[in-house]
Amino acid sequence: MLQTPSGGVGHGAAAADSGLMSIGTVLNVLRDEFPEVTISKIRFLESEGLVEPQRTPSGYRKFTADDVERLGHVLRMQRDHYLPLKVIREHLDAMERGEAVHLPTVGRQRDGEAVLEPSDAPTAARIGRAELLAAAAIEERDLQEWESYGLIAPLPDGAYDAETVTVASLIAELGRFGIEPRHLRVMKAAADREAGLVDQVVAPLRRHRNPQTRTHAEARTRELAGLTVKLHAALVQTALGVRLP
């Protein structure tokens, strides 16, 4: 069994249950730590060889507790260390061989590709267009359409923020229910307004001369971002009269 970094996924359900789980059960377990994960994301990670669930005679996926732990490790490495899937796969293979491997982080861009640099703390991640298409399992025409509606935008250097993979995956997942990109512009506008509100609060801290104060600004930004996301989710659930698992 993999020894994961700090933080765990589904310590109650996944670790205690040694039986096989359906992909829906796995999704519920992972969402405790990774609210944005989707069934499409799990299937994509399987297609990339990062997890190999068993199959029933009728073709249904069945996951073990170790499979869930491995998926959590993959998602955590993407979130906390900004690593592309190729590097994650190599890291997992090395861990299974019992090798001690230092985690790199994604740094600057060179010729449209992410450059990996050893670091004690993650830096802002950048991924290329081709890597975004592969990671989100989408087509070029999809990305072009979403960009035309302002749902996704490249950075000035032509690359994308790593979080764009999550955005693209969720847009694709909503599309399965008939929600088109043009319908999502109101959500993008609301997100921009929420981000602007947070920025107003932390802007004075970011401009401060004291480096520690500027560092505190980043921590405060993450804290406020988490609170606004929770509030937004709670408001949507209240409006619809539902409670998510």
C-alpha cells in the first residue's frame, strides 16, 4: 500500500472497507477531500494507467481500498504539487519499487512545456494547451468554444493555470446534462465578482512592505476563497432544496 503525504482520503470508508466499491462509491469517498472530482476524471485517470480497477463479467468497474488510496494520492499530487500525470505515474512506480523520490513542482514555461524544478513549496503551475486537452479529456473544438464564451482563458504567455483542468472537466461534466457553455457565463461572472470581493480585502496586505505580511495575504486569500466556495455551494443547495453528499 502506498504511503501518502500528509492528508488522507476517506480514512473511514476507504481504509476500513476491504470490499470492492463501485465508481459511484469511490466518487463519494474522494469528494470528502476533493469536492471537484468527477466520474469522468476517475475514468480519465484509469485510461492513463494511474489506477487499474477490477472488472465484473458485465464490465462494471470495481475498486479496492488501495485503488481509492492511490487515486487520492494522484489527486493530491496534482493539487498540492502541480505535477503532470506523466511525472505522477513515474513517482508512483518509484514508490512501489521502494525508492525514495523527491517531489518536484511545476515552474516556469519553456517552449510551451512545463519545466519541473525541485522545491520545498509549490510555485504557480503552468500547463500547455496539449496537456490541458489531455488532462481534461476534451477536444480542441470544445476548448475553442469555451474560450469564446470567456469560461477559459490562457495566460499572457499562452499557457494555462493548472486549475483550468478542473474547470474544463466540470464544464464537460455539466455538458452531459445538457448545460451548454453559453449557460455558464452567468456562473463565470459571479465567480469574477466573488474574486474581486476577496481581492479588495487582501489587496492592502499584498502591497505591504513587510514580506511576512505579503505571505499572510496569500494565506488569507486561500482562506477567503475556501469560505466563498462553501457559501456559494450552500446558497445553491438552499435554492434548489437539496443536500449534496
